[in-house]
Amino acid sequence: MDLFTPVKLGALELRNRIVMAPMTRSRCDVDGMPTAVMVDYYRQRASAGMIVSEGIAPCADGLGYCRTPGIYNAAQIDAWRAITDAVHAEGGCMVAQIMHVGRVANALNKPAGSETLAPSAIRARGEIYTDQQGMQPFDEPRALALAEIAAVVEDYRQATVNAFAAGFDGVELHCTSGYLPAQFLCTGSNQRTDRYGGSTENRARFVLEVLEAMAGVDGSGRVGMRICPDNPFNDVADADPQETFDYLLQAVQSLDLAYLHAMRYPRGRVDNIALGQRYMGDRLIGNESYGFEEAQKAVAAGELMAVSFGRNFIANPDLVERWQGGLALAAFDLATMYTPGAQGYSSYPRANT
Ligand SMILES: Cc1cc2nc3c(=O)[nH]c(=O)nc-3n(C[C@H](O)[C@H](O)[C@H](O)COP(=O)(O)O)c2cc1C
């Protein structure tokens, strides 16, 4: 068994265990519309065992970065359909990463009429890029009223319905990097005094309700979850991430999800891979700074079912074939990571062209 061995994760069938990690690349039009260059980009990478899309907002309030996608209206669903059709035509498998940024936003990056919402009215420290005015502070969020939380859960459910309508094979809940689910989980960003804040059980409630809603659409076998406990990205901090995630994953176990996508964070207080192995070892995808050799070893030893790669896919659309053939990898250009258009995006050639 190695990275080239097919694997089934829930209802998802991967032809190899080299997964493309979700990567925001800011190639959309305004108002969250996917573009034609994105069709090329994802098609070129379809030999991955599974592609996890860049983070996609379930609702307009969920957008926070410039030129990032949504999946909450008919035009967006149609545009995503062109992408999933292209990936499927190449025999690939693709899941949509559902990402609600919560307070990690600036109004300049958001559609008119949308709001920056969070569990509590606590602004994240730091800045975010805007096309109009360069780096800007994060918005001061408005705390969600108790009665509004069900509507946000419903946004995730509807986004899941929309993702299947757009032809995705599954959906992944983005539950890390300081976005809305992480804002609920962490004590620093969640100071609610109702049943969504305070105790571990209360702070985990939002994530569990969202996962149940997503799994209710077409079964849990097409729903995955991405975690990175104790990752302070975007200014989140939890008093006891081990306890929070032990509780959360214990509860998630009974949902029988397709997979758990765990990112390592060696400077954190939790061994995130060991945590994933303890609760969902038979469906664990590992990530963060894996190279080919280390990933091969982890899969061969049965420690991981698959490994996802982010940066290696940027300049190597044929990453799977390169590793299969023992070919060298190309380096990517940092300057075009988030710039509009094909350059530094769908412009990277295959090794054999
Ligand atoms: C340009 C870029 C954009 C990213 N966007 C996302 C994202 O939208 N969602 C997410 O969960 N992770 C995102 N990540 C993190 C990657 O999925 C991955 O965890 C990270 O690159 C580490 O994996 P690697 O060492 O194989 O690159 C992004 C990373 C990069 C480099």
C-alpha cells in the first residue's frame, strides 16, 4: 500500500492518496463568482486522488477576502458546475470546502449588504488585504444574536445542497485557521453566555450543528472536516485545545463522516495527527509540509489513509505523475499567488510539455 493505491473514504472514491489541499487563490470576479481560468486550473490538477477546492463561502456574510468564491446563488452554482465537469471529465474527484470567515473580513472585500458576524463582538488583531486600499484592519464584527445562529447553520446546509447541485462529490467543513467555526470553538473569540459559549460542550455546539446539517443533505459519507487544533492563525486562542478537540471529535465520531483532514501544528499544545488517529484513524488525511518520502512512509505504515499537498500543487499540476515518474518538482512564484488572471495560476506546464 502506498500513495498510488486507491482508497475509499466514506462514499468518496479516490484513485490515489495524493490529495490536493484547499488553496485560496483569489481568481474570482466580484461577488464570489468563479471564472474561466479556474476551470483550467482545476482540470490541470484532476489526477490528484481528490481535489479539495479553495474555501467557498456559504453565504455573502461568509466572504471576507478579495476575489474569493461563494456558492449561494444560481450563477455561482453554474460556474462551479463547469469546474466539476472538467475535473470529472479527467476522471477526478472534487469536494467543496465550505468556509465562512466570520470576523476575518474587511467590508471592502464583501458584497454590498453583507455583514461581518462572529460569536462575540471582538475584533481580530491584524490586517487583511483589499484591492481598493491595500492592507486594512479586520472589521469590528457584530455578535450573532441567539436567534440568528440557526440561520447560519442553515446557510451551511443550503451551501451543501448547492455544492451537490454544482456537481461536487462531497463537502468539507473548514473548521480551522480562525474562521467562524474556530471562532465558536475558541475561548478567546467566544465569550457568549448562552448555550453557544462558555463550557466546552457549548462552544462545540455550533460546529456539531453545522456538521449534522451538512450530513443531513446526502449522508455523512460525503462530508469531511478540516481541523488544526491550537493553530493561532487569524488571532484565535483557546484555553485548552486538547480538551476542546477531545470533546468535539468524540461527538463527531458518531456522525460517521467520510474523513478527517488534520493539519499538523508542531508549535501547538496538541499532537494533531495523534489526535486524528485516536478518533478517526481509519479515515484520516494528514497535511502540512509533507514531502513525498514522509507521506509514502505514513501511508505505508497505515498512520494516514491519504496525505494532502498544497504548495507542491501550485507549480506542479501533474504532481501525481511527477512523483510516479521520479521527476523533479517545479518551484512556484510567490508574487502571483493571489493576483488575478492565468499567470502563475493555470500557466504552470506539465513536466512532459
Ligand atoms: C496560497 C494558499 C492558500 C490557502 N488557502 C487555504 C484555504 O482556502 N483553506 C484551507 O483550509 N487551507 C488553505 N491553505 C492551507 C493549505 O491547504 C495547506 O494546509 C498548507 O499549504 C500546508 O500544506 P503544504 O505544506 O502541503 O503546502 C492555503 C495555503 C496556501 C499556500
